Amino acid sequence: MAGASKAVTDSRANLPFVYRQYSAEQLREVLYKMYLIRRFEEGAEECYTRGLIHGTMHLSIGQEASAMGICMPLAEDDQITSTHRGHGHCIAKGAEVKRMFAEFFGKTSGYCKGRGGSMHIADVGKGNLGANGIVGGGIPIAVGAALSSKMMKTGKVVVSFFGDGANNEGAFHEALNMAAIWKLPVIFVCENNGYGMSTSTARSTAVKNIAERAAAYSMPGVIVNGNIFSEVAEASHQAVARARAGEGPTLIESKTYRHRGHSKSDRNRYRTKEEIEDWMSNRDPITLFESELREFGFIDDKGIEAIRDAVAQEIADGIEFAKASPSPDVRDTGNYVYTEQA
Amino acid sequence: MDAMVRELSYAQAIQEAMAIAMDMDERVFLMGEDIGVYGGAFQVTGDLVERFGTERVIDTPISELGGAGVAVGAALTGMRPIFEFQFSDFATLAMEQIVNQAAKMRFMLGGEVSVPVVMRFPAGSGTGAAAQHSQSLEAWLGHVPGLKVIQPATPYDAKGMLLAAVADPDPVMIFEHKLLYKMKGPVPEGYYTVPIGKADIRREGRDLTIVATSIMVQKALDAAAVLESEGIDVEIVDLRTIRPMDKQTVIDSVKKTSRLMCVYEAVKTLGIGAEVSAMIAESEAFDYLDAPIVRLGGAETPIPYNPELEKATVPQIPDIITAARDLVKGVR
């Protein structure tokens, strides 16, 4: 979803950042992808309920603007590390939903050939180095990828997504410190959805805003409304520019909310129905973005309808692809433990 | 044409291997605590920073988990890091990155990536550093599919196995006994590798197989010299790699001698001795055994500070001699 655009026109001069930065076509593509993330997760949830997908999954429904906004300025060979709630990041970085569905179905055509599932979804070809089952596990790895970029002078920028829960892991602090002392091209993106499983940030985290922790590592700490695509994308643009210029890391706190529970075992006893309802009705990132697009004249109802239909088709095709794909042979269980050597 | 062979210490051999690897491949670099101007806690990196600069000999903060993770991430994205833990005990701080990330990344991603990271662990007792700086934790990591775990016992192997580790596409964990760092031995100049996953018969014998690891190889050789004067002919297998283990060399040796003793410094139970013993019990060599298998390992205690207690905690040469004598004479 690379890049810069020509489209800074006078008529858009007073509009929010992304409407000045990107073409109408690019912005409609963003809406498409936000719907694709939403419908992918709804589709996966339904397949899970019907027993077609086993294990568990962590849905990011309600956080789509965060994934899309952060990935907006990234080039295809820029890299990300993701989290257990990583389906949106994967799609935002360019993955095909059919191969994601195939992975969730445990099929050989899946991104991890059925070995990883939802929690380890990756798309190395598009720069997604993988979701991670360990909270904070991907943060030092992202710093290592940024060190590679610096040492090999590839110019790549690396984004490390993590949640609010990870900001209390030692790995977070160690990684931010190293990225800062070595001025590495990495962006730390804390998607703060208010709860680490059931424990609210108010109960778990000594600072009011996680972005404040950036001060401890002498890097900019930026707070954005994670449900407003333009705000997220603007912060990401600035952080990417800073990283590419060799000025070092940035911590972005993207404040958002997950509509669903933590995972499939969640009985939702730690938040009120009113709170969830408020976020769903009044702060839904897709609704907010769609309204802006409509208001600023980038799309009309027909255009939105067309996007919804096309997404529904891609999701249906993806699920069919997954169903029709072969399962791995049990005799191949030992594959990929070590690199096969000729 | 034979390369020139000199006497080098084990530490010098490792340092030479790292320098050769860095000369050969610009992707190779070193990371660790105080490995730059300080030269490493055991002077293994020595003056390499002067030769390769601070960009390739990187002092990390005291952040074992984060540092290991950075090494894993760099390996995942095209570099060839060699990460030094100041003491192997500090692996406990980094187990997450070693066990959950480095070991499993390739598998979890269906073979789409590899993690060619080398981690070095100064290990073992005998330096008076007490319980938190003296452990032998190689079996912990040996339990994890996806890792390769090696324990070179000589300067020659230390150099050749480190170069093999750097060339290996998968994570290789090297446990270096601290008391071996000053041990001298013949080391050829230039590049050579010693394969990972191959044991070595250090001494051929008829009466008893001793499978030893790391510093216990030399102790077993010293014990064997004494036992020879008593007419006991010991075969010594230096395991060298604990994962993947060279089972066949051990099986063949036991079939020849009909007796097996395992000698290792780590805590005796649930360790390498148990694995080797069980492997033999499951193999065709079982029928060849003339006596129960014997394990000589570390005591079931943390390593104590007092030097006499410390020595008593791990197998010593007289312990090996006594145990071998009893085993061959059927006392057990």
C-alpha cells in the first residue's frame, strides 16, 4: 500500500491529512481493505462456530483503522512484526485472504502450510514476519530486523505492532532502549484496546498513556485516535519519515477497542454492555471512515455498495479455496523443524 | 596441502573462528555484553572490536532477553549474528526468545524462514562464582526441537564447530566450559569445519565405553590413562553435539565394549546421561550390555561457593576411575 501521492490539490487543502495525501482511488482501496479485514474476521468466526476451524482466535474487529493507517506509508519490502491479534495487520500489509483462510483451516495452501494457524499467521513475501503467540515476543525481533536494515543499508523500515498488555513486558522496555541507543529504523505501535485480556490498562499500567513511556527512551511518543484512519496514517507517515531519515524510532499509541472478547473463551465479565455498545455504535472505525469519504466526496452510496459486494465475494471465494485445499500429510509432521539441507 | 597447525587456547580458537567468519562474510557480526573494548568477560572476543569496529562487535545493554531477540530478528532478516551470553546462566533471562522464537520460527511459518543465529554460552563450575554463574544448562536447550546444541571439548573442535555453526541455517547453541578457555591444543590456521551432529571417538578401548561431554572428555581421558595401568581399556566417546545426537557412534561403541558409563557435569537426573542411557536401552546395543549402565553427573544441589564443596559437586577424575573400575569388575 505504498506511498506518496501527487494529489495535493487546493480543493482539499483544509481536509484531514490522508485526503490531501492520497488519491480517491487509494482511499477507496483503504475502505475495501478495512471491510476485507472486518469480513475476514467475521467469516473466520463463523467458520470457527461451525467447527471448520479449531483452536482459538483473537479478533481485531473494531481495530481496522489502526492496522490500515499504520501500514499506509509502508513500502512492500518494509517489514512488520505482529501479534496474536494480527489478522488485520496481515491483510493491511498485503496478504491474500484465501491463503489466510487456508492457514486457519490447517491446509497446505495456507501461509504457514497449516503449521501456524491464526496465532502465527505471516506473509514473509509481503514483509509480515509473523504474528506471535507470546505477548511482546515480536518487539525485540522487530528491532533485530531494523538492525539488519541499518547494517545492510536496505532502507527498510520495520513496524512492531503490539497491544497494551505488552507494554508491561520486559521485552518492550529492553527493545525500545536498544532501538533508541542505536537509532534504528523501527516504529513501535501500541494498539491500546483498553484491556490485556480482562485487565484494564488502568489496573495494569502506571502511566495514563502508554506513549508517555517513550520519554524514558528519548523517542517521540505520539497518541492517536486509533479509530480514525487519517489520524493513524498521519502519525505513521511522520514516524516512517523519521525512521527513513536515520533519526531513530517512534512510539505510537493507537487508542482503540476490540468489539469481540479477548479470545473464543471470553465470557465478557470485565466490561459493560453499554461500553461495548458505545464503541460499536459511535466509534466504529469503518463507519467513521466511510462517513468522511462520503462527506468529502470521495465515494457515494453506490460506490460503498460495490465495495461491500466485492469484499463479500472475495471472502466467499477465500473460504471455498480453503475448503478445497489439501490437508498436510501426517507423515510430514517433522518437516520445517530444521532447514532441509541438500 | 596441510594448513599450518599451532597450539592455541580454546578461547583463542573461538576468537580466530569468529574473525575468519567475519572476514569471509560481511553478514556475520557479534553481539553481547562487554564484548567490545572490555573483550568479553572471559576475553574470548578480545581485541576483535579493534579489527572489525563497533558496528560489527556490538556491546549490548544488560538486556539478555532483548539482546537475544534482536539477534533472532537480525538472523531472520538476513544477517548472521553470533550472540554471546556473558554466562550461560543468563540464558534463563532469554529463554522466551530462544525457546519460543528462535527454535520455532521456521516451523511455525511452514518453512518460509530460517533463523541462522549462533549463541555462545560460557558454562560450568570451577571458578568460585557460586550457584548463579556456574550452571550447566545445555540439556534444557537440548530438549527443544528446532535448536542444535553443541559442546566442543577441544580447541580444534571449538574453532571448527563454531565455523560450522555460523554456516548452519538453523539456530546453534554452543556451550563452552569456562575451564576449557585456557586449555591449549593443536589448531590449524584458516577455515575448516567440524560437523554438527557427529560424535568423536577420542580413545579406542575394549572394556568400557565412556560417553562424555565438554570438560568431562579430558577428565575421562586422564582417568583412562590411570585405568590402563590397571589393565582396564576404556573407549571414550566425545558426544560433541547433544541435539541432534549421534546415536550410531554410541551404539557401535557399546556393542563393542558391552559397558556404558555417561559422564557429564550437569545435574545428574533428567539430563544427557538419562537420554544416552535410554537411547542405548532402546537400541540393539541393549542386548550387548554385560552390566547396568552407570551415570556420573553433578550433584542434586546448586553449585556451592566453597572450593572443596564446589569440586565435590561435579564428577572428578578419581570419581571416574572408581566408577569405571567398579563397573568393569562387576562391583555394581
